Amino acid sequence: MYDWSPLLLSLELALFTTFFLVLIGVPLAYSLARSKSRFKFLVEAFVSLPLVLPPTVLGFYILVVFSPNSLVGSFLEENFGYQLAFSFSGLVFASILYSLPFMVQPIQSGLQNLSPSLSEAAFTMGKNKWQVLLHVLIPNIKPAILTGIVLSFAHTLGEFGVVLMIGGKIANETLVASIAVYDKVEALEYGQANFYSLVLLMSSFFILSVTYFINKKI
């Protein structure tokens, strides 16, 4: 009998992470695409850091900052009764940081490839920058937004190092499918490991295939 809870938890984590990344990533990508600041490269480097940084390193520092023994962690726990380390909320927070470039970079690239005349025409009609973003720019970069959403979702679905460091492997709380695969292999339960791996493989292939198909139609 297969335990579906790690797969369902991975799905829940990917959905929550992708939702918050849309809220954070679209405005951030817009700001970076339009920014002329000399320090823009520092923000871009910070956003892109998870692409080159080992996930265990990112997970370690998140764990250090938000552990109950740290200044930030103790403040959150004492004043709000909130603990990020070894909790589902911690997994979401870590996943947002780790998957941030997969949302921001496609959208930023899509915005930078648009003709400036689109924004200029909207501004002459009295629209502010957020109205221009919502009603003019976003409708013209649907493929880029879809790509960012799908990449963020799929990347979160397959996370291992970050979620292991910040969440451990607490059943029904932080034990996601990627960690369940590792646990089952260690326990020599290859049938269970194959089940989780196959579901993740087929899900990722299906999501990417549908995305490429839709992008060709848009």
C-alpha cells in the first residue's frame, strides 16, 4: 500500500510557493526591467544566487537565521508563537527564496523584450505604472508568465536539499516526496522509491509538455 501523503504535501508546497512567487516575482521583475539604477546588478545577483548556490548552503543559513536559538527565530516564537524551522511554513519560505529566479527571470526577459512604445502610449493616457503593468504589459507577456509559473512549480515539486535542511522529514508536516524517495532508498524499499519517483517524473513531464504546447498556441 502506497502512502500518498508525501506527494500531496509536495503538491501543496508547490502550489503555495508558486502563488506567493507570482505576487512577489511579477512586481520585482517589472522593477528590474525598468530600473536604471547603478546597483541593479546587485539585486539581480541576489535573485539569481539560488541558481549557483548549493541548496544545502541556502537551507543552512535559513535554518541558522530562523532557528529558535537565533535572534530572529526567538523573537518570532516569543512574540508571535511562530516557528519557521522544521515547519511547513518554513518550507514555503525557503522554497520562495530557492525558486525566485525561476519566476523573476522569464518575466523580466519578457518585459524587456516589449517595445517601450506600449508603456509610453499608456502613460500618455493617464495610466500609472501599476495600471500599465496590469492592463498593458502583462497581457503581452503571457508566455513568459506561464513559463515562470510552470518552472517555479516544477522546481519546487522536486526540491530536496533546501527542504531537507529547513524542514527535516516530519511525517505529514515536512516529509515531501523528494525526501521520501531518499528515505525509501536508504531503507532498501525500492518499490516505494520507484512509486514516488515515477509520479514526480510523469508529473513534471506532463506539466512541461502542456506548457510548451500552450506557449506555441499563444
